[in-house]
Amino acid sequence: MSSMKQYEAIIVGGGIGGASLAYFLTELGMTKVLILEKEEQPGYHATGRSAGALVEFDLEPLVLRMIQLGGSFLKRPPDGFCEHPILDPVGVLMMFQGELWVKAQGMIPAMTEGGTQVLPLTPAQVAAQYPVIDPASLDGALLITDGGHLDVHELLWSYIRHAKSRGAELRCGEEVKSVIVDNGRAAGVTTGSGTYFGQWVVDAAGPWATRIREMAGPTAVQVTPKRRTVITFTPPEGMDVRRWPFCANISQSVYFSTESAGLLASPMDEEPMDPCDARPDELGVAMAIEYLKGVAPTLVPRSLKHKWAGLRTFSPDDGMVIGEDPDLKGFFWLAGLGGSGIEASPAVGRIGAQLLVQGRSDLWPAESLSPARFTR
Ligand SMILES: Cc1cc2nc3c(=O)[nH]c(=O)nc-3n(C[C@H](O)[C@H](O)[C@H](O)COP(=O)(O)OP(=O)(O)OC[C@H]3O[C@@H](n4cnc5c(N)ncnc54)[C@H](O)[C@@H]3O)c2cc1C
């Protein structure tokens, strides 16, 4: 059935990016907001497949700052935001070797200044606290005591619930097929069910973000989806893993963590591919097991419980893309959230909403996120 309703913002994509934007837009008073999601439920793609960790660490200071801004919301969400706690602060253990360990220690001042609680550990201290970890696999570690597991489902639905209660609409099973351009300005979209007009068309389509923009003509802004694999398995008999921190050995390219009653691991793979419903392949699974053997040999499973893959989407400089398209007025990018889209979502959504409603952000210099940096 056709709809002629006029919206202030039409958000393409019901992942964490689109949901967080709708939450902050409606908080700032822009309430005629429509989220269009092609799947039957929100969060089906990258958002529903993440490892769900809050890790306030990155070697890139701007990425670290964005995660810290997100983290401050996730650690202390506003009263009434969620029905269950979003963060389980079991801690995060980041392990490094060689040059990376030197660089990681260089991040401690910025981590501390931004409010992250971090403690450097020697390999012997790591082995004493976490005997499953082979101390030969690291030169040092950072224990982030206020990080941990995020309840991604609760976070996603809390954004959506509040946005809807303030007037936003969510329509699932509606795939955007074209972007309407009127007088050089994005003016709406069409789906299989109708035509929707809006003052802004927001591209929060994750791996499909460039495809959406290309519906309105060629663009220099090319984001690339990269597959990441996760396996889950049962811990060795008698081992209580329930309060383990999220453990990542960056030099050995592997992380592992508790997951429901068991463990998950990822080889931190980054295989570029076209946007799709990503599936794990044999190589990703084999890498996960091989890399795990290098850091925590006693954990290597004989069989897997489950495996999955998802697409993390990156811009050419790996930075997020938030802002109006330089060649198409009214078309707003909220994409390239990379490997931090869940933990940074409170910052991403708030900055995007400020830019849309106020034309500027008091949290972030807009130029560093703008898609215009790829067309200059
Ligand atoms: C294995 C893995 C582990 C990860 N671990 C973490 C972690 O520990 N911490 C963290 O912060 N981040 C993590 N991430 C990254 C995080 O999941 C992403 O950054 C984030 O989910 C991206 O959200 P998004 O909304 O941009 O994309 P998505 O969640 O992919 O949402 C985009 C949505 O757009 C919809 N869409 C596309 N085209 C159309 C169309 N034409 N019409 C309508 N709808 C459309 C899609 O169906 C999709 O639902 C991980 C990712 C993966 C894959």
C-alpha cells in the first residue's frame, strides 16, 4: 500500500547505527522519523552477530575517544533507558607482543584521561591470574577493569523502544529499492510497499551503505564489508569460565570470551566481500582454532557448538562516515562503523543527531567524520 506521509528523517537500516540515531533524533525533538529495515527484524546483520564487547582500547586516538564517549553512556545509561543492565563489567584483558606492546602502553595516558580504568600486567601476572593463558604468547597486557560484555539485544531494543515512544516508526520487511532525488536533493525512498518522502534520507545500511547511495548516482564514498568469523564451544570439564574477562591477544590475532554457558573465539579475520548474509567458511574456523592454540592451548575444543560470521564495514581510512553527502544534499551517511559500532553507538547516534538537527556537534569536529573527506 502506498504511503505519502512526509517524514523529517527516513533512516535506511535497522541495525545499531539506525536505532541509535533514531533514539537521539527523537530526544532532540525530531520525532517524525521512519526506520526502514529490509529484514523481518532489526539487528539481523552485523549488529546481531557481534561479540558484544565494550573494549575502551584502540591504537587510533580518535577511535579510542569515540568508544570512550559510547562507554560512558553504556556504563551509566540514563534512568529508565533499559529493562536489564546493558554492561556486565567482567573486564577486558588485551595482550600484546613486541612493537604493539610498546604502542599499547603509549595509549595508557589517553585511556586514563578519558575515564577508562586500566592496569598494565606482566606476562607472569597474567599467567598467575588466568592460568589458561600461555605467558610466552605476550610481552605485556592491559587489564581494563570497567569493560566487559554488552547485552546487544537489550541495547538495540532500548534505543528502538524509546524512539517509538517519542513518535518514530519502524517498518521491517521493507527493502529500499530507490532513492528519490528532487532538484538535486534526496527527497525520499521507494520500497516494494510504498513511497516515503523525507527532509533527510539517512544511510545506515551497514555493509550496503554504498549500494544505497549509488541508487542516486555514482559516489566516491566506497565502504567495504569485511567478514569476521566466530566459533563457540564448551570449556574443558570442570573449568568455570563465567566471570572471565573478554580476552584478546592482538599480536596473535585472536580473542576469546564467555558466551552463554560456554566460550566463543574469533581469529579476528577481515576478508573483504560484497554485502551479503555472511556465512563462516572452513578457513575462518580453522584459523580460530589454530590461533587459539597459540595463546590458550588447553581451551582448544574437539568439537564446536556453533559458528557464525558477520560483516564489519570500513571506509577507506577506517574512520566512521557520519555527515551529509557532499554531492547530494539531504543524503546523510551514518556508516563505516567498523569493529566498534555497538560500543560507540551512543556517541555515533548522538553526533549524527546533533549534525542533523543542529547542523553542528558539540561532541566532535564534524570534518573528521564527514564523507566529504573522500571527495576532496
Ligand atoms: C563477528 C563480529 C564481532 C563484532 N564484535 C564487536 C564488538 O565486540 N563490539 C562492537 O562494538 N562492535 C563489534 N562488531 C561491529 C558491530 O557489529 C558493527 O560495527 C555494527 O553492528 C554496525 O551496525 P550498522 O547498523 O552500521 O550495520 P548493520 O547491523 O549491518 O545494519 C544495517 C542494516 O541495514 C539494513 N539494510 C541494508 N540494505 C537495506 C535496504 N535496501 N533497505 C532497508 N534496509 C536495508 C540491513 O538489513 C541491516 O539490518 C562486530 C562485528 C562482527 C561481524
